[in-house]
Amino acid sequence: MTAQVQAIRGMSDILPADTAVWAHVEATLRGVLGGYGYREIRVPILERTELFQRSIGEVTDIVEKEMYTFDDRNGLSLTLRPEATAGIVRAAIENGLVHNQRHRLWSTGPMFRYEKPQKGRYRQFHQFDIEALGYPGPDIDAELIIMLARAWRLLGIRHLDLQLNSIGMPEGRARYREALTAYFRGHLDELDEDSRRRLERNPLRILDSKNPAMQELIAGAPLITACLDADSAAHFASVQAMLSAAGIAFRVNPRLVRGLDYYNRTVFEWVTDQLGTQGAVCAGGRYDGLVEQLGGSPMPAIGCAIGLERLAELFRLGGGAAASCTPEVYLVAVGDAAVAAGMRLAENLRDGRPGLRLEVNCGGGGFKAQMRRADASGAVVALVLGEDELAAGTIGVKGLRREGGQQTVSQDGVLAALAPLLDHPPGN
């Protein structure tokens, strides 16, 4: 027997039973974003490696350990995108969207990181990315978070808590780096290998450590809020006031710094305790210097990414139901002439009842075999078309989920016969 080819570890299939949930979650997000003036942008999955080195920061786990990077046939270093913001900013610069302009954008698709696979963390994962370019004030920060809260409500998701912080501007972070470096140097023997490596180049990354043995030491480190400049402090106070006025509950977490180097001022995470260790479902913040850092004109910006695997799982855990893809009607057609006529009739029925989920039997089979397929399909009604019905211009209508026999109606009267069965299915 030929050996079976399997999926790459950490890259999962999303099967038809799950895609309806994904489609519902994505459609809800699209609808909410459209209501706030956001438009879709689509960017490549592959980018030049330098894009992520310059944006994310070279002293990060993503760049140092997790990127899928390779040289193409011309020796150009390429990387499968580990996140979407850098690619969207690159596209905005390259296509002239940054000079004295404002854009509200969203994008969705797969991202790639070479991490240890576990529940809620995969090597290919999917994000819904939201970016607002050209907005300097705290109002866009607050509106972005308020918009996300609306999305959670529409999806019926209740177990999400908002954590908020400000990491200030580069000058304040430079002072904070000095304070952090001095603190951790005083505890050098307690640092793990990763933290020692980060100490000189980027000590803020030590705060992201998930090593349990490091948590007590990290808890005693200086707080970044002590190094905020006056403008950043006022910006953060305004964000909090707007969220409070809108009835959005949040907790200020002074340890929240986010894992990417391009962030400044407002940072936030929506976290849950329903998914084990992978608690962050949505995270983001401001990145006012990134556009200029990647070669564009100076432009303020804020954005976030939603983990779709985690959001879909929360939707399921909350008992959310997506629109069914199960057929409502199954058309049984016995005989070559009935098959051809059945195809034509099915198209007429779809025209007459938009949205009708009608599956026509394909692949042949006798009457009993086709009726077994009809029942297994989950359809509410079977339509039966054979030689006798074809000759008489009629069709059989048989309910599959309730007691009762089969009725015979004219082919012109099929929609009228279907209406009571479909509008009031069993159990309703």
C-alpha cells in the first residue's frame, strides 16, 4: 500500500463541519467593520524577509526563532508572513496611500510561525487584521476597542476581558530600558538563557517571558507607566475616559508591553480563561513610527489582530450556531431523462426561492439507494422524479423528518408545496 501523505505538523485542515462557524464569524466581523468605514485590502502571503526584520524587530522570538524564511532561486530572502500589519503598511507606502491620507483597512488570511503546536497555537493560523492609518488622536484608539466590543456582543461571546496599557513614546521607553536593564542586571543569576540574551539588546522582551520560574522576578520589575511622557499620559487618560463613557469594562495592566517592537502608546489585549494557556484572542496597539520606519512619510496608526481559531472556538463554547449548509431539499431522479429534467427543474426552484439549499442526486443509483442518500443528507424534503412523474408533468414531495406520506403535485406547484414544509420544519 502506498504511504499516506499527511498534513504538516501544526497546519490543520478546517473541515466542512467547522467552516460554517468560521464563515459566520468572518461575516459578522466584516459586517461590523463595514459599519465603521473599514474597507478590505489583500496583501501577499510572501514578503521580503527584511520587511519583518525592520518592523517586528530582530530581537524578538518571531524573527529569531519562528519565521518560515528561505531563499528563492535568485537568492532573495523571502518569508511567509508571521503577521499582517507590516505587509499592509508596505502596501500603503508602495501604492501611495500614506501622504496626507486616512485609511481604515482590514484584511484576513493565514499567517505562519514555527512554534510548538498546541491547542490554540498553530504553525499556520488565521487572523483578522484591522488597521487605521493617519489618525493621531485617542478617539480612534477608543473607537477601535468599542467596535471590537460590538463584534463580541453580536457573536454572543461573553468571556473576554480587556487589558489596557500605554507604553509611551520611544524617548520614554529608552528611559524605561535603562531602568529595566539595571534591575535585571541586579538579578543576573535568576535570568534564564533567553532573558540574558535579551538583556542588552531589548530588555522589554524579558517581560514577555512565559517561563514560570521568571514570573516572580518580572513582577518586581519597574513599571513602564513611571516613564510615560506627559502627552502619552494624557492620551492614555483620554482613551480610558472614552471607554468608560461607552460602558466598556477594562483593566489597566502595567505589565502589558506587546511582543512587537513597532508599538507605542496605547496597547491592548482581549483575553479569556476559556482556552487554556492560549488566552489572547485579540491584541494590538498604536504604531505611530512604523510607516516612516519602512520608508513612508510620517503617519500615525493603530491596529489589531484577531485570532480566528480562538474566536471560532469561543463562539462554539458559547453555544453559537452558524447558518446551516445542510440541504433543505434532496431531488431524487431515476432514469436518464429524469436526471436531465431534474437538473432543469432544480434551477427553476432555486430561481423561484433564492437561498434554497437544494441537492440533486448525482452518481446514479436506484430509487431506494437515492432515498437513503436523501435521508442521510439531512434534508427536510425529498422530491421524487421518475419516468411516470416525468410523463405526467408531476413530481413527488415527501417529508423526511415528520410523519406523513408522499404527495404528488404538478411541477409548477412544487414551490407552493415546499413552502409549509420548509417554513415550518419539524421541531418548530
